[in-house]
Amino acid sequence: MKVIAIAAITADGLVGRSAQHFTDWTSKADKQMFAAASRKAGVVILGRTTFETFPKPLKDRLHIVLTAHPEAFASTPGVVEYTAAAPAEILQSLEERGFTEAIIGGGASVYRLFLEAGLVDELWLTVEPVLFGKGISLLGGDSITIRMRLLEMTQLSSDTVQLKYALENEPGADETPER
């Protein structure tokens, strides 16, 4: 199964001002790209807090929502399913149901969880012309090193670019290359 993590970031590398910050700061082009990619995959994996920033579930997609307490939420099979399963188990279940691609849609802890498990094939970053100064970084606070290779760079709008990366190696502790 191909796993793509998609994130919109500010020019200073943040995904939001806070965990509850809705992506109203991202461009229309970014929203259209995310909608098309997640519709094509048919499934988007999100953290509960990120999912709660959505006004409603995205049409024609399965939402896998990670939470420590799935029993506290009412799942709607085929639309919104709450789980505390490990990333590998989630992907295995999706494969067994016929999915061939999955989109990781955030937040920072979910991106990090799947990246640390070595389960992400590509990372698509939309860089928006906004600076927050402080907020939530793409992977949260702790240090991690993940090497990537640029696959494609696309200008989504007059001020917004998208960078698509393939992951080069297994994630590891923060490492500084020898010189």
C-alpha cells in the first residue's frame, strides 16, 4: 500500500498556531489538491483533534480517526471509524478492505507516528506564503532525522508551491552526518 503524508505548512514550517487551528489559512489550490488526492485514495487517516477541525466528514472518503479512547466516539463504518490501533495494523486493515493508497492528513502526532514507524512512502508539503512565528511544527517538538529525495516541485498558485518527497531511509534518532 502506498502511504502519502500531505501537509500544508507556513514558510516557517508550522502546520498551525494551535492544535485546534483550522486550515483556513491555506490556499484554495492546496484544498483542491488535498481533496483530489484523498478522493483518489478513498481514505484519509487523521488524529481526532485534526478531524474535529473539519466542519463535516469529506464526501466519498473513509476517515480513520486515531484516538486513545475510540470507545468514547460513535463510528460510522465506511465513513468515520475511530481507532487506537497501531499504524501497521491500520494499514493492514485498509489493505484487507481493498485500499491501495492511504493519505495521512495530520496532525503533527499522527504524521510523526507513521513516519517513525517507517510506513510513509511520500511526503507532500504545500508551502504557503504565511508566517506564524510560533505554533505547531510538522512533527511536534522532539528531534528526529528523516532523509528525503525531491520527486517534484509544483507551483499550485501564484504564491504557493508544493514539494513532493520520497523517503530515503528509515527514520532514526537525531543524527548529524559526519563531515
